[in-house]
Amino acid sequence: MPSTVALPLRQVAAVTSAMIAVTCAAGALGTWAAWHRYQVAVDYVAGEPGVGVADYVGADNVAANVAVLWLLAYGVTCVTFLTWSWRARCNAERRNALPHRLPRGWVIGGWLVPIFPLIILEDVWRTSRPSCAEASHSRDLPRVPLVHSWWYAAAACALTGLWLAAAQHAEPTLDALLDVASTTTVLAMLQILTAGLVIVVIRQITQWQLSAED
């Protein structure tokens, strides 16, 4: 049932955008840590003076600590993004009577079904636009290429993350460490792309909904 009072959105949108940026920064730091570990391993195998087992263990610990930092940042980002998504969906229902394709509960549970977050966010965008065309259902409104681009980038991130998780469980040979460093680099780049797209989406929907309340 639509909310009768607009839920506050400005602050949670700002915090979510900030946490997305922090997560990307942690990912970039993870890329550096992965390449640093690989280079230390190369120097150790090559017998470079002053490079011993302790140096590799230290580099490995740095990479592990950065990974934990990224997981913490990602966890907080997920919580703030879900909070923003829930409030934005409630506000969209309040300001526009058009039915959404999925019930509100899927804002949270939809992440268990790959395509549902795309549907949820696209419908929120569609029903938040001030110049929303006349229609009987949100499905009749135009597609939102920006939201689709975000979802494709997010899916690529998820697949790359799974590949990275498998690579990290391999025997730490030079080839395996190189694979981890390369995959981490690709993942960091995809995260930055995904972050840029979703921040634009968050800001646009937030701006529309706040303007409607002024």
C-alpha cells in the first residue's frame, strides 16, 4: 500500500553515493595490493637480493587486509543502497499511482533473482519522472537505457568476482598470482563503471522525488 508521507531520501542518497565511491577506492587499492604481491613473488623466485619469504608473506597479508576492507565497505554499501531503494520505491508509489511490475517486497528479496533488481529500479525511474507519459501500467512506459547499462555492468562485476574467487583458491604459483592480479584489475574497472552509472541513477531519481515535494 503506498505511503502517505514521503520518506526522507536526500541524506541516504548522499551516504549511498559516498559508500559506492569508498568501495571503488578499496577495489583500486586491492588492485595495487594484488600486483604488489605478484611482483614480490616474481622477485623472490628470481632470487633478487633482499627479497625473502617474509616479504612475500607481508605482501600477501596486505592483500588479505585490503580484501577485508573491501568486503566491509561493500557490505555497508549494500545496506545503504537497499535503504535508498526501499524509500525511493515507497515515494514513487506515493507520487504516481501506476502499478509496478513487482511487489514492493522484491526491493529486498529481488536480489535473489538476477533480473528483478533491474525491473525494480527501472520502474522506480519510470514512475518518478515528472513528465511521466499516460499509461495504465509502468510496463507500458519507455525502457530506461541507463538503468539497463547499470545492470549489465553489475552482472559483469558479479561474474568477474566469481572468477576471482575461484582464482584466489588456486595454488599460489606465479601464473596464478598473475591471474589474480589481472582479474582484480578488470573487476576494479568494472566496479568504477557500475558505480558511475548507479550514482547517476540515484541522483536523478532523488532529484525528481525531492523536486516533487518542493
